Amino acid sequence: MLKSNEDTNRNNVVLVDNSGNFIGIKDKLQAHIDGDLHSAFSVFVFNKKSELLLQRRASNKYHSGGLWSNTCCSHPFPNENTTAAGKRRLQEEMGFQCEIAEIHTKIYNVPCSNGLIENEYNKVFIGRFDGTPEINDEEVEDWRWISVNQLLKDMKTSRDEYTSWFPVLLEDVIAAWNNA
């Protein structure tokens, strides 16, 4: 059976240089094995009480399953606008959409589970939503709203319950939200 373009896109990442310029396309799992720098995005959604919406990644994910992380994150498809990709994944994972604003780009290289590496040119977005998510249980196994103060306390005592990239991004996200 032939794969659809969307299936092909979901199984590939866009390789980039340190300036975010396109280099090529590679199998997603292989890029994480090899530690290739690739395009990604992370979305952090807050509510009117300035609580952050976290998701617990589904346990069956190819890496970092069962760990708490930002509202959603993924990789844009080749030739897909990153903002549109962020909105697409919010809908696919959390069952809602909201306006999101890019706050900056961060490059990081961190180890994750299963011996894989997240080496990402990551565009970071914040947004606001005051409803109840309708999670896709193939992607997300749990969710919660949490105050920033409680989150920071929790991360000090339970760091191993969070994804490796989450603390790398969190400080700048909190500052951007507080200044929004």
C-alpha cells in the first residue's frame, strides 16, 4: 500500500543548519538516533489565571512517553508554516485551537529516552485558552492546568517526570507570558 503524503510527512523531519535554513529531509526516528539538527516547535498555552496547560505524553510515544511536557510540540511538515503546524498539532493532540504567538527560536541538544537525541531548531509559541481540552489518547495520556509557582516547585522535586527539553524552554516562556 502506498503511503499518503501526510503519512510520509509525519515520518520525516526537516533538517536545518544553525540559522534554520533547509538542508534536507530525513526519517524522523533516524534523525533522533543520529542527533541531526531539525526544525521543531513547542507551544505553551496559558489560561486567564496564568496557569500553564501541561500534557503527559502517551506512554507509547517513540521517546519520552509518560512524561509531562508543554501543551504540545512536534515538527512542521516540509513546506509547512510553523505557526500553522503549531495550530494543527494543538488540534490533533489537545482537541482545540487558539491564537499562538512566536516568542523566539531556541536551539538545544538534549538526550531523551531510548537513547535518542533532541537536537532541535525550535520555534517557541505561547497562546491563551480557557476551555477544557479534548485530548487524543494516542498522543496524550493526561493533562492538567498548573500555576507557574507550583510547576517550578514540582520540577525541583520531580524533575525526572518531565521531558528533557521542557526546562530548557520554560524560563523564557514564563518571562514572555509575564510580559505579554
